[in-house]
Amino acid sequence: MKESDIKSENAVCAGEISPEQTGAGSGPDFETAFARLEEIVASLEKGTAPLEESMKLYEEGVRLIRVCGDRIAKARQLVLKVAPDGETLESFSDGGAEEND
């Protein structure tokens, strides 16, 4: 069993994520992980949780940061794979509209 499979199973057992949110050992999707991370940050910023709970939240947050980073890296690889070699992709902030001179 891969380490990522074990972490995913642990997250499900701990109630951090539901089984439906995990792919075949891939953990939660980006949106789910990011939303949970926002919840953790808000909870830690309040500063009302006991030390033990805060440490568990912190550890979960670190895992979720890695998940989000992995998802972003995979999405970037996919975009680069789709773009032909040497072609510059337009910025998403440009609205994706091409200008013809």
C-alpha cells in the first residue's frame, strides 16, 4: 500500500474527509482540500482551541497544503502537455480572447 493511500484512509477514518471525496487513493480534490484548509486557518486564527486540538488541526493543514500543491502541479503539467512545444499560452486573466491584427 502506498503512503498516499494510507494518508487518505487515515483522513477518512479521522472524519476529515468522506470516502466519496477520495479517488483511488488520491485523496480529496483541490476544492475540498482548499475549503477544509480555510476552515482550519479560521479555527486556528480564533485561538480558542486547546493546544492538542490546535496541533492536530495544524498537522491536517500541512497535509492539505501538500494535497493542494500536488493538484496544482498536476493541473499545470496537463496544461503544458496540451500546449504545443514552444507555444506561449495566454494568461487566463486576459479572458482567453485572441487579438487578430
